[in-house]
Amino acid sequence: MRQQNIEKAQWDIQIQAQKADKEAAGEEFVPVEREWEEIKEPEIQHKLKKFVVCIDSMGQDREFTEAQKEIVLSSILRFRLHWESYEKTKLIEDRDALIEEKEDDSEKFSLDKMSEVKSKEDFLVDQILNPEGDEESKEEDVKPKGKGAKKDAKPDKSSKEPKPTEIVPDLNEIEEYEGKQLQISQVRMKYIVELMCTDPDFKARFSVLREKKIIKYHLLIKSLFYLMEFDRQLICVPETQQFNWKLAKHCWNEKLIQKMKEFQIEGSKTTPVKAYHTINFIEGLMDSLTEENLRGYNQAMALIYNWLKVAIQARKKNIMTRLNKAKIAREERNTKIEEEKARKEDRAARCLEEKEKFEADNQEEIQKFHEYQAALDTDEPL
């Protein structure tokens, strides 16, 4: 409708200009009639809610009069009319505010700005992947040594390259790679949180959500609150998983961003983890979400979506790494136990074998010892 009003205003300007040209030329002006499509506002989607209102005599053993009943019913009617009017007004305000935000986004979140944001993030990541020291060492390796050094040295054909089957992964290299990936995730997450705290445009888009009566993409907000280990009762209808923005909006503040800043990727949880706080459950909530749709609705929510993706992937990698290390340690322990058990069994077998051999080689001396023992027991002269 707003777009049609703009087109009508432009059309009126064109007609006035044509009229002025015709009158200046002394010609008769016949305006061109243009039909405009009638656009009607769609009905706001809503659900009917019914309530039971009870009145109490506060312990008095009496009935209510018809006048008292009418007062109660008229009060309920006034409340109902006010409530419906208030709800509709707030929804219209949300709709108009969303339209203005979208028009404002083209200026505040232009392609140049988003490209600058992405470039800065890539620069921070590149500092981890390519430190200055590595570049200097590479340059030194490339430089020729001595006057007789050739610029293009041919590789030695005698040194054969190992076959793919001969390559054994170096655990130190794997740990170094995983460490860098962890640093990259931490840098990305920290950069996004800093944007939420320092950039006035992203900050405004985050704060404005709290003022809205109804918002979209509940699954994203649930994912964020669950990853921050908020209790379900703070954001959902009691004893259910049904999201309730009226409750959740009270937790949508700077403290939430601070929790995002303090989120730890590494390490195990010190407290029992609830089922809806697990990584797999949270990741499942986000399956239907896309950055493109979120960016078209609210830029801050798109930023939070990227933060959640990085945090979830990094957390999953850390959990898998710790599980793998625990599995390796468990296998090594079982191997050591089996080796010790085999060593003890072998030792017992060897001892038994040596005992039998000793008894066979020294049978006469052993017989004499037994006779000596018997003589001691009977007090006979030795």
C-alpha cells in the first residue's frame, strides 16, 4: 500500500508537468485516466481465547443481585473491548515499525558495510592462520645461500616421495590444527559479540526486539537461550516447550550478550546437563533457519544466527576431541591391563616350569631333606 501511495504521488507530479507543458503551448490538456488496483489490508492472524470469570461473595451466605451481575458483565465487556483494541494497536505498530526498519536497512546495512564487516572478520582469522613470523621464515627459506646457489634448484629424483599408504598422521600436527581451528572459532565469536556491543546499528536492532509484541523465528531465540543454559520455565509456557515471548523478552537484554561473551567452548560441564541444553537438540532447532531469511527480518538475529553456528560447531568438535582422547586413553589402559595380565600368566607358567625342573634335577637332595625333617619329628639321632 505504501509503495502504491508513492507511485500515485509520482503519477500526480507527471500529470501536473504535462498539464503545464500543454498550457504553455496553448493546447488543450486531457488528463490520462489510470486505474489503480485496490489493495486491502489482510486480516491480522489471531486465535480466539476464552476465559471463565468467577465472582465470589467472600464468605457471605447470599446470592448476587441482578444489578451486581450486570456490573460484573459490563466490566468484563469493557475489559474485552480494551484488550482487543490494545492487542490490535500493538500489532499494527509492530508491522509499521518492521516496514520502516526494512527501508532503513538498505542504508544502515548496505553492501559496503556488510562487506567491510566480513573483511575485518577474515583479517582477524588470517592473522591466526598466517602469523608474521611464518611469512618471514618462508622468505628466508626461499632465499639462495651463497653465490653459487641456483635460483631454480631441481628436486632430487633419488628421494622418492612416500606413497599415500605410507603417510602416518602426526598427533602433534593434528593437535596443532585443532588448536588453530579453536582459536578461529573464538575469534569469530568474539568479533560478533563486539559488533553487538559497539556497533550502534546492530545494537539498535537487538534492543528493538524487546519492544515488539510478537516476533518471528522463535526457534532461533530458543536455541540461544538453551545454549546459554536458561531454564525452560523462563521462556516457555510452564511444563511445555511452547515458546512465550512475553516471558522471554524479560531476558532479552545486555546480560544475555554478556553470557554470549563468557561462553566457553572447551571443557566439560560441572553441572548435570538437561535434555534441551544438549548440543544436538539445539542444533536440531536451527535446521529450518537460514541466514538470508533472518537478515530480511532483523539484522541482529542474523548476526546471532552466525554466532550460534560457530559456537555449536566448535563445541561439537571439542566434545568429539575429548571423547576421542578419552577413548584412546581407555584403549591404552585396557592394553596395559591385558599386557600386565599376560605377563603375570607367563611369569606363573615360567615359575611352575622352573619349579618342576628344579624338583626333577634335585630329586635325591629333596628326598634326603624330607628324611631329615622326619627324623627331627621322631627325635631319632641324625
